[in-house]
Amino acid sequence: MNHWQATFLGLKQLPRELSGFEIEAFFTFTASERALIEARRGPSLKLGLALQIGFLRMSGRVLDAVRIVPSALWKHLGSQFGEQAPDLASLRAMYRRRRTLFDHQELACEALGFHPLIEAQRRALVRALRRELRQTADRQRLLAYARQWLYDRKLLVMREKDLRAIISAAIRQFEAKLGRTIQADAGTAVLERWQDTLVQARESSLTTQSWLWAPPAKHSTRQIDELLERIELSYQLGVQHHLWDQPDDLLRRYARRLASRPPSAGRLIVEPRRTIEVACFMRFSLLTNTDRLLLMVRRRVADLWRRASKDANRVLIHWADLYRELLASVGALASDTTVADSDVRERLRSLVAEHQQRKPPTRAQLVRDHLTLEIRSVRSLLSALMVLPWEATPGHPVLAAIQLLRALYGHDARELPTTPAIDLGRVWRALLSGADREQAFRAFEVATLLALRRALRN
């Protein structure tokens, strides 16, 4: 079925207007269909059956009554079968004879291969809807999905009321199974602990539910510490061990339902929906707060770099300054009458070689040096991040650097050991291998933070 046809599925009556393309798509008949239609006697019976076949192909339903037929469709059918299209009143009168209507409906189903839904197929539809519920709970989308599922299998599309009843049954079965899965995964004791925690009041007068859901105001160090506190609470409750195999869309859907209610109303939710919403809320809030933290860390590191860059600009030496110094030195040499002409060439070579060695540091190098000297902000941010369970591919240098720093911070060390050697980039090798191990430790902290930011961005 073409996607544009989905808008017609489930219609009870012919639409008031149809485009020429739509008329050609639905009301142009194959040779076998034409033979079946032309076997009827009289133009009313022929065009009536043609309407039934075309409408069934368009909507997946049989046409119970004819209230309006677009004039363009009437002309199209008349030209196809070389018949004078009857007036609409005679067609309505013909279909008042229920036997004629039923005969045309059966013939249309036979021509297109459509069948009514049986019990085994209804159960199959419920199973398909339960799978779709992992992606969406929007009933209109589920209704459209059910209609397309029926049409693709040549099954007559049911009334909307009946389809909604099937969707409701699928939702009940889906939530019952999901509740049992969560209960088996987390256990009753853990779920009760989560439910009790969400309604507890915090010092800020917010409940834990509202506190976990609230977005951070900005990316300051204090806000980062608060996000770390939320993540630490989630880890203390063991949230990271449960619901890891559930899709994000499902977690978001049930988490938002719980977040939209006041915490006091949570106990009024019937099971298994209460269990589902609480578990999904805890898991989704952990994922969301972790994503927020990573974004805030990237922005915080960018702020530190930007501030250091402003300070570095004050001491930045430009090539133009060196060039002016070289010109002044050459001018002074040319004006010095005490230097013999034979020595001028040699002095010029020495002067040029000396200035070539005075290559000024780049802005990035000055920023790195500034961050290394002003290590306090870098160290406070890194110390807070050490509590997170960082993971990466085996042998990743950033993960190795974090593990080493975690051990050094645990022993209040301020000197970088010579082993193990972790390569964090060519620009850091000289500092990390230098004789001053305290300076090497500070450089290692800055290099780790900048490498972490790049790893999070990638």
C-alpha cells in the first residue's frame, strides 16, 4: 500500500472530492474485474458494483450506503463501461434492496480477495499492536497502524469503535506484561524503595520526584555538583542495573506521565501502571541527568578555555613585533661604524639565526600554559567527575587517565608518577616528561580534561 492511501483507510462514505489521480488509482479496473462488472445487467447494477470495488480498494471497507458521488467519478465510471451514468436517486433506491447491496459487497470482496477478521487474526493484530506500543502510545497512530495492518493482509477494515476496543485490549496486555517484566527485573523491595524515595521532601522544599525532573538553570560548577548529586542518588538506589533493555521512547512516555502529576497523586495510580511509571521515571531521569551533565561539562570546559584565552591574548607576542625588532637590530648594525665591513655579513647571519629561534608561542599553547598555572578550576571540576563510572573502548587513553587521576586524588598526590606513561597528545609530551613532576601533574590534569571534552563531543 502506498503511504498516501493511508488517509482513505477506514472511510465509511465516499469523500466529496477526489483528484483525477486518485480516481485513476482506485477506480480503474483489471480485466477480471471488468468482466465481473459487465456481467451485471443495467447501468445501475454495473456502476454500483464498480463503486463497491473501487471503494473497497480505496478504504478497505465495503460501502454500506451511497449519499454522495463526486461528479468526476461518475463521468469516469460511465466512460469506462460505455454507460449513461444513472442519477443518484436510482442508485440509492437500488441499494434499499438489502439483497442487492449484500451481493455487491460480497462480489467486491471476492474480486479483491478481502475477508472478514477471524479470531486468530484478531489475536495476531493484538500481538502486532503490542509490538508497536514499544514505539508509540498515541491512539491515533495505533489506529492508523491497525488499519494498515488489516489492509496489507486483505482483511476488511473494522469500525473505529471496534478497533479502539482492540487497541485498549492490546494496551492492557502490553502494560501487564511490562509490569511483570519490571517486577521480575527490579524486585518488590527495590520498587517500593523507589516509590518511597520519590515522595520524600528535600531541603529545597521540593519532593525528590520534582528535584530529579527539574532542568538545571545554567552550567555553573554548583549546578554540575547538583546534577552529580542526582546521579549519585540514582546509583545508590541501583537504577543503573535495571530497565537497560527498554527503548528510550517507552521510558520517556511513562516518565512524562508520572512527572505531569503531583507526587502525592502517585499512590492513586492503579497497578501495573504505577510500577511502570515509577520504574521508567527513575531510569529516564538517570539517563537525562547524565546527558545534561555531559553537556554541561563540555560547556564548562569551553568556558574555562575561553577565559584562559582572554588572559593569553594579553601576553600574546605577534610576528609583527618580532619583525620590527629584527629591522631595528639590522638598522643598528648598519649604523655601527665600529664593525668592520668584513664582519657585517657574519653578524647578519647570527642576527637572523637568533630571531628565527625566537618563534613566539601560539595562542593555544599560551592557553594551555595558563590553565596549567591556574589549576584550581580544572581540578575542582575533575574531582567532581571522578565519581562517575566512565566507560570507553579498551585501551582508550582518556579512560586510563581518569583511572590514574582517581587513584592519585584518593591519595592526595600532587606529583605525576613517571609510570604508566599515557599519551594524551603530542603537545603535552614535553611537559608530562619534564623534571618538574608537580608541573607535570598539573599539565596531566588539564590534558585529561581537554581530552575528555573531545571524547564527549565525538
